[in-house]
Amino acid sequence: ESTVDDLSDAILAQTPARLYRDRDDVLKMVVYNSDPATNQIERIYRTAVTWKDHIVAGTFKCAQTSIDSIINRVHVKYSWSYAKGVFQRMAFVDEINSDNGVGSADTSRETDAMNSQAAHQIVTDKLLECFYIYDKHTATALRNYYLDRFKNPKVVGECELSATAGDLELGHIIQFSSDLDAHIPCPS
């Protein structure tokens, strides 16, 4: 038996978004930018904040996400038939083939999948069963989002914040100056 939480988790797995509760228990949403070139997080009701005075000196460190976070094969099953009890279409991309569910290939993403596998020496599949997607455009966009976002490890930062950083919330954009590498070694 499914709960409301199970249903919302299933729906959100099919979107580039995340729901969370802030410190005041207000429900908020983070929507990941659809432009893979920027790979930045956009926040609904974005707030501009200056953080340089809030980071405790000497605590900022850079690292990469685990190799286990890489996804370089994506299969999106969609167009669920309640009468037949099966998905009628699949959008997918791997190192050899791709399809948006109706026969169109995406050779640039096939190359991206192949390059990811060669660079990281790992092949990782992601299967999404999308009961609420019925059109090829949404399924293909979801397929592209997963490949574009997870084909390479991400650089993550970690630091201690001072007590004056109470306004920091999930989804805030923190922008670093271009000379960060000169001060703190960051993986590329």
C-alpha cells in the first residue's frame, strides 16, 4: 500500500526537483537548472546573500563526489498502460544507442555516455519507471537530465559556518570567485 510520501517521492523522481522543509517547517522546492552547461541549482524565490564573512577561516575544503554517483546509461520507461499493465515506450541512452521512445537517436549523448565510461572506468545504469509520463518530450528531457547531470563526478565544498549564517538554506546559490583554485586545491 502506498502512502502520500511514497507517491510524492515517485513523482519527484521523475522531475529535476526536490522538496524539503526549511528550519521553520515551511515546505520549499529546489528546481535543478535544465541547462547542463551551467549545472547550477536554481532556487524558487532566490535570495541574494554574501557569505564570505560567514565561513570560518581555514575550514573550506573541496572534494569530488564518489565514483558511485556516476550514471552513464539511462533508461526511462514511460507511457504506462493500465489496461495491459506494461510500459509502452522507453527513452534510453547508452554508449552505443539512444532512442526517445519513437526511434530518434541522440549521437552526442551516446558519445557523452561512452566518454564517461572510458574516463571513469565504470558503467552504471539508471532505470526510471515513470507512471506519470506519457509524452516523448518529457521522457527524453528526463533521460537527458540524468545523463547530463550525473555522467561525471561533481565538485563539492565543505566548510564550517559562523553563527551569523542562520539564513543559509538548501538551494541557495553560493558563487565562488574564479581564483578559488589559487587558494584551495579543487579537483577538476
